[in-house]
Amino acid sequence: MAEPIHSPGTVRQDDVFQFVAAPASHGGKPATRIDTHGAAVFLAGDRALKIKRAVRFPFLDYSTLERRKAACDQELAVNRRFAPRIYRRVLPITREADGTLQIDGAGEPVEWAVDMMRFDEGRTIDRIAADGPIDPNLVAAIAGAIAASHHAAPEAATAPWIASIEPIIADNTAAFEEGGFPADQVATLDRASRAAFDHCRSRLEERGAQGLVRWCHGDLHLANIVLIDGAPVLFDAIEFDPLIASVDVLYDLAFPLMDFVHYGRCDAAAELLNQYLAVTPRQNGDALGLLPLLLSMRAAIRAKVMLSRPADDAGSVRSNRATADAYFALARRLIAPPPPRLIAVGGLSGTGKSVLARALAGHIAPLPGAVVLRSDVARKRLFGVGDTERLPPTAYSPEVTAQVYRSLGERAAQILAQGHSVIVDAVFAKAEERQAIEGIATDAGCAFLGLYLAADLKTRMDRVSRRTGDASDATPDIVRQQQAYEQGAIGWTGIDASGTPDQTLARAVGTLGRGDQACST
């Protein structure tokens, strides 16, 4: 990996860094310094000052004061799109007439800084993911924030994005070779990445024509998403080169998906994918075959960045290298996904099918987890209403229900054809419905697992009566009517769903066996 080329002004910048790091520069408040390959951030009180390091890389040039000032201005402009509360202004570090340095003084500017609102560093999503499981409601909010940013992002040219992919792969490979990773593993990753790009090129070009190449955030790993007042905020977007951030929206999404997997939170990764697909155009669900390449590229880039991260002591060097090793290993896993599988989750209303399907998605390879198709949502889509809008009884006629099941099967087949696993959540009370979904897996040449949930009538009625804001239109009366269903011999794996959701999940996971891409913390 190329070392940064320091400009002649580096010594002066070191003096500036020492000054900004001193408590006296902040009214006696202690300052914490955080270094990245391109900047130094100083945290003091309720303020964060970000100063571009006087370095030059192949992808950025901060070697002169003028370039650093322009980069600060660009960072402010770009990031106010995502986090206007955080990004305040650009201010100078000045040398006064008496030779002293001042923050935002009246003298000659000797450095420039982005002035930002300081937030609780412990509330970045990487810290939250490292500490434990992620609340699905938070994941849904993150998906919404990312989807909103993509919707608002300006469309960008497709050709430069496509042309950048092979150089990205080559640059990653060169960094891994120089970083001393095993030569055979580096070569295998390089070959697989190039082959995947050749396979995906036409779909990537098609997505550009659909307007899905946009000026995105560009660096959306979990450390660049923070909770402020309970809401996720995207920050620290790429500002030094709009072309680097002008990518397919799925490549932008791939960064947090991959990072959740890195932290062993495949449940959150699968939830993020499903929530994003639910609120964005159908074309994203038609491009799941791109994910192995895009996810692997993001993991490889993160490994490369960790190799170049500044470190002041041997412990930091070892920590950075261990993280780089983990991301490199993840890049290799992601580029070689196992075959997809089809899981059907059936059972009468109130057995907890939808809760289980969502929780199970992160346990299903390939990474980042299965796409969940729910009959209740498919029915609402068929009638063009919101997920929680109640439908009339005519929407549940045998003819309509048959149409819903056909649409689920067709969509499942489309997802499987892309090499991605799918979970179909529906009652599946009739033998022909179960046979039809099994036939989808047979036609696709993939493994099938049918899970049929069971719980007593009282439990099911209690659960349905407590539902609010849900896509299901089932009522306690409907639950009681379902007792008369002639279900015949089920033939699927029975799951006792009378206990807690966690107990039901544990029973279901026990039927899966260990996947080739299981998460690990």
C-alpha cells in the first residue's frame, strides 16, 4: 500500500495539532484526538474540529493549505445533505500578530477545520453493534434513513462507476499483497472478484439506465451512522471526490450490510436488507445477485483502510492488523456464497409465523440473510393499499388467496434464480399450497425446508387480539374459524410455537444445521 506523501507544511501542521489538542485551546476542557488516514478530529466539550491531514494519496490530495480549505468547504456542503445538525461551518486556525495560534482568530489562517456538533461517540452504530443485539426498530429506522438519502441523492453517470470497479479490485489486491496476506488467498479473491464483475456488468449497466446510480454517501460503514435523539443520522460522507461516492445505491447499502455481518449481527443485516427492499423500488429486489460482489468489495476496502490507519503504539498496530485480517477473511467468504435455499414458514393465524420469519432470516445463508416474503403484505400490495389498512372479506376469497400464493411462488422463484435465499411466510393450510411452494424449490434446484408452527387456540387468540399496526387482518373470530380447516397430513417439520418468540426461534434454528456462512462474533 502506498504511503502518504507529506507536504512541506507537515511540521507546521504538527504544531497546529498540538495546539488544538491542548485543553487551554478549549477553555480548559480536555480534548481527545482521533486520527484517520486523511484527518485528525479533536473532541472537546460540545464541539468537534476536523482538520485534514497534510497528506497525498492516489485518491485524495490534501498536500497544500488551499487544497485542505477546499476539502473542508466540500465536506461541509456534502455532509449537510445528510446531517445538517452536525455540520456547522468551516473555520480557520490562525496565527496572530504575536505569533500565537487561535481557533477562529483574526490573524493569518495556517490551517482550516470543519466545526461540528459533538455527539456521544458511544452511540455510533458500530459501538452499539459491538455491545450486543440490535433492536429491529432501530434497524428499520436505519433502513429508512438510508433509503431517504438514496431517494434524495442526485442521479450520476453510470460509465465512470462501472469503469471504477476493476481499479478498485486491483487496488485492493495490491494493498493485500503489500500487506503480506497469503498470496494464494489474495489471488483467489482477485480472480473471484473479477469473474463476479464480468458476470454482473450488464445488470450494473441496466441499473444505471434505471436511475439507480446516484451521488450517495459513499462511506457508509457503521461508524458513520450515529443515534442523535433516538434517530439514526448519516455523517462523514465522502467529499474529496464525488465520483467515488457516485455509485449504485446497492453498493452504498452494501457497506452497513457487510459491517453488521462483521460484528456478528446477521439478524440486523437481514433486517436491514428486508426493510430497505420494502421501502425502495422493486428493481433493488431484482438485483440481489449483485450482493456477493458488492459486499465483498466493501469488506476488502475496509481491510485496506485498516492497513493504512495511523497507530501510535504497538497495541494499536496489532489491533488494526487484526481488524484488517477479519475484513479480508470476510471479503473472501462473501465472494463465494453457498447455494440458496427456500424456507416456508406455515401455521394458523397467531402461531407467530411472521415474527419467526423475520428472526430466522439472518440465520439463512448466503449472507446477509434471506429475503422474507409475507402473504399478508403481498395481499395488501395486490390491492394497492398500505400494509396496515384493513381489507374487506372479499379480499380473502379463495380466488384471491390462490392469486396471492401464486405471486409468492413466482417472486420466490425470481429471488432463488439470483442465488439468494428466501423465506415465504403464509398459512399454507392446504396441501396444494404446500406442494406448490415445494415445487418452486424443486424447479430451482435448491434445498427446501418447510416449518409448520403450532400453538393452542387460547394462545393464538390472545396473540391476535394484542396486535396493533400489523399487516395481518386476522381477528380472534378468524382464529376460531380456522379450527375447522382440513389441513391433512402436513409433512413439514413441526415447530412448537406456544412459548416465547426466542424459544420458537431456537427450535427452528435447530432444524437448519450449520450454514456455510454462519455469523460469528
